Amino acid sequence: MRRSVLVRLIAVSALVAVCAIAATAWLAARTTSGAIEREQGQVFAEDGTIYQGLLEYAAKHPHWGGVAETVRNYAEKTGRRVTLTTPQGQVIASSDPDPGRLPEQPSVVIDPLSVDAGLGVQSTADRIDPEAVGPYALPPDEREKLTVIANRVLRCVRLNTGLGAVEVSPSGHPRVTGPDPAYLARCNGSDLDDPTGTEQAALNRLTDLVNACLGRNDHTVATAKLPLVWTFDGPVLNSTDQTALNCLGSARREQLTPHVAPAAWLFITENGGAAPPSGFTLSTDNQIRLAGVAGGILLLTVIVTGLASIRLIRPLHALTGAAQRMGAGESGARVRVEGKDEIAKLAKAFNDMAAAREQLESARKAMVGDIAHELRTPLATIRGWLEAVQDGVSRMDGELVASLLEEAVHLQHIVDDLQDLALADAGALRVHPEPIDADSLLAQLASAHAARIADAGLTLTTVPPSDPAITADPVRLRQTLDNLVSNAVRHTPRGGSITVTGRREGDDVVFEVADTGEGISAENLPHVFDRFWRADPSRSRSSGGSGLGLAIVRNLVEAHGGTVAAASTPGRGTTFTLRLPADPASMPPH
């Protein structure tokens, strides 16, 4: 099992499937119960909303005459069927034109004088809806007068404390609330405590009803007053006197009865008459069905995983075989790419790697051949002349020594170039930047190439930068410019010119070496910095060079943290541009 990816994939998939099934079953049971509880809570909230809305209607209207529209609105909002009837069963209003047979018991009884607090609706201690104000409702003129007083008191309170607000009771009587009752008294907040004419008349009537209930019609034993909170909670009586409290409650109901709608039965059902779901049970049949589904899922998971694993393993086997063939020396090993998934991307990456390796091997072989060719020529010349001297065919005179020295120097240049490239490949090509003078550098460059320039019939012009103080490795920078000038001399016909220009561009130092030579074609331009590349494939030494100079230029410039680019127009010349950072801190570490 440890050696087979297929078996491991199937085993892991089966284990994951088992865990997923168990977790899904547990989660389904939990979430289903939770969903039912939430649904029941939502149903309860919707029932409370309908009850509160119709209760408010009953508290503000003396009859049910216009309640039909309110019933339809709540039915549309909640998606439930709402029916309102009298206690005798006569339909008052219904959201369904044909309510059908209603349950024996109503969902709730709507009576603003006997509120059911079980549905979360506010009421007073005597279960009377606060919205049922009846004769205590203030007319517009009294409301306007009290509002003026309340705004004046509020401004005074806010001027002293920065806080305060106006609250209006259901009867329309405003009051001012503040952080400190002392400021209310200072601002004449007591002006809002006295009942208005309308309220006093209602309070007098309530006092008469309470006294009549207590059997004291000859003199007053209880006087009803409005408390500071502006909701009536009874006369000034002993709070433990249950008889007085009962009389107060019955008196209030008697006073408010003409002003509220009579008690009605409210039926709230699902559309179609169905009752809402009440619970969740998992029967034996459901358990067997669940186990069967779980087993089917497990089997399907194993089958699908097996097929997917086989599809996955096949290309991996092909990749393994190709890698083994490549290790055995077959550089052109490839695998077939099918699809666009991750395995196909891996196969494509493998083919790209194999192609790059094949190209690298071809380049290595070509490089070995190029090195052998470049070394063979000077070595053959040196050997031939030495054998001629040894055989007495030639004499070792000054001219021969100079020729042999020239070949030895050329051979040394090739070896030095190869060493620089080897250092660059190993990441060991180091530069040692220091402050240098660009004027002196370009002057030395012109002097070193003066004789060669004259022999070639060319002119060399140097233009130093306006700020000659730069920071670079003087030896490596001189080597870079020497290689570019030498390359320009080889490819510029007699009568041509070479210009070396230096300038500052922002934080960079730029050197350009431009010639008026033969130029480079567009298809060859991307290869000018390749090793042993020559525009002339015949490898004629008439133009000199080993084909390594420009490759070394690129490595030296990159070692300085800069870039090199070439631009050319065939027949009009070529321009090489070096861009080096002026700040040595931006150069690579050395």
C-alpha cells in the first residue's frame, strides 16, 4: 500500500467519504432541528406582529368596521391566512374570501382591555393596552399648547445639561426627560404635570366610577391623578388594597369600553388550512433510508476515486518512463499532453524541460566545437612555424617571433574570455566599484585604440558626460568598452566612424558606442550577445574575434547591476547602449 498511489488515493477517499457522511448526517440532524426551531420562532414572531397590529387597531377604534384592509395587509406580509371573528363565530374579516372551517380554538383573543402578554405585547399592570386612551386623547388645541410648553422646557434643559428629549404618550400628552430632575423643576417642567381640561374630565369620571365601586358615593375616598410618566396607573390608594385595585381595573374598563372595539377571536393558519410544522422525528424507515444513501455515497465515492486515480496514475507512469529514458541518455524524451488540467501542465512543463535540456546539450556540443575551433587555429599556426624552424625550413627571426607572439596573445585572449564566462556562470564574477573620472577613462580608451583605428582607416570620437565623476569598477568598465570598440572596428569599413558617448540620465550613467558599419539584420539582432555567435557563419578570421566579446559585455554590465541593449539598421551602423547605476549601493553585492 505504501508503494501504490492508486491504493492510497482510494483508501483516503473512502475514509474522507465516511467522515463526510457521518458529519453530514450529524449536521443535517442539528441544522434541521435548528431550522424548525427558527421556523417556529419566526411563526411566533409573525403571530405576535399580527396580534399587535390588530390589537392596536382595536384600541384606537370603537368597532371593527374598517379592519378588513388591515387583515389583508398582514396576511400579505406574513404569507399566512388571517381570519377575525366574533366570539359567536361570525366572520368579521378574513384574508381568504372562503376561510372554510376554522379550528375550534382561536390563535388568540383580541381584547385591548385584556391583553395576552404571552405574545410579547406591551400592556399595563391591569392588562389594558396603553394605546387604549379613549377619553384621555387630547384634542389638537391642547396638544399644540402642551407642545409649545414642552419645547420651551426642553430648550432650557438642554441649555443647562446639553441633553434631554420630548416623549409623547399615546394620548398625545408630551413630557420632557432629562439627566437630572432638578433641572426639570428649575426649567418649570412641572407645567406639563397638570392635566388638561380633557384629561381632568376623564379623571373626574374615573374617580366617580372608582368611588361608586367602593360604595362611597357620599364622599370621595380616591382621587385619580396622572403620574409623571403620563400613563394612568391608578388612584392614590394603598397598593396592597386588592379591593381598591380591582375597583380601579373595573372602572378603567368601564370607562374605556365605549372607545375600543369589542373582543374578537383571531385565527392564524397556513394558506390552505395546514398547521405549521411542530417537530422533527427520524423514524426507523428514515434511518434505514439514510444508511442506504450513505452506503451508496460511499460506494460511488470509491468507484469515482478509483477511475480518477487511474486517470491520474497513467500520465504519471508516462512521465516516470520519460524521465528514466532521459536519465539513460535519450535527450529527446517526450510525453503526450492531453487536456488542460494540472497533469497536462506538468507534462507540458516536462516537455519544455526536455526541450530546454536538448537545446542546452546542443549548445554545449556547439560550444565545445567552437572552443576547439578557436583554439585550433592559433595553435596550428604556432606549431606549424615551430616545426618549420625545427626542420630548418624557416629561421627564428624577429618577424616570426612577432607573428608567434601575436598568435599566443590571441590564444591568451580566448582563454581569458572563457575564464570570465566561467566565472559569470558560477556567479563568481565580481566587480569592485570605486570613484573614477569618465574623462580619463575615455581618453585612455581612445589612446589604446588609436593605432588600430588608424590602420583601419576609421575615426574615433569620445564625448564624456557633463559630470565626469562616476562610480564603477575601472578595470571591468574599461574591458566592456574595449570589447565594444573592438567589435565596432571589425565591422566598420574604411572611412567610417566610431563614437563613444557618455551622459547622465536621472540616477543612471549611460555609455553609447555607435558605428557606421554594416549593421545587423533584425532577425540576427536578438543573438548578438550569444556566445560564439557571428553574423558571418563562415567563421572567417578576416574580421577577427572569438565570438565571446559581446557575451562578456553583457555579463560585466549585469555584474554592475546595469543593462546593455543593441539597436541597428543594416547598412547604416549599430549602437550599443550601456546603462549603469550611478549609486554603487544599488549594485549587486560583491
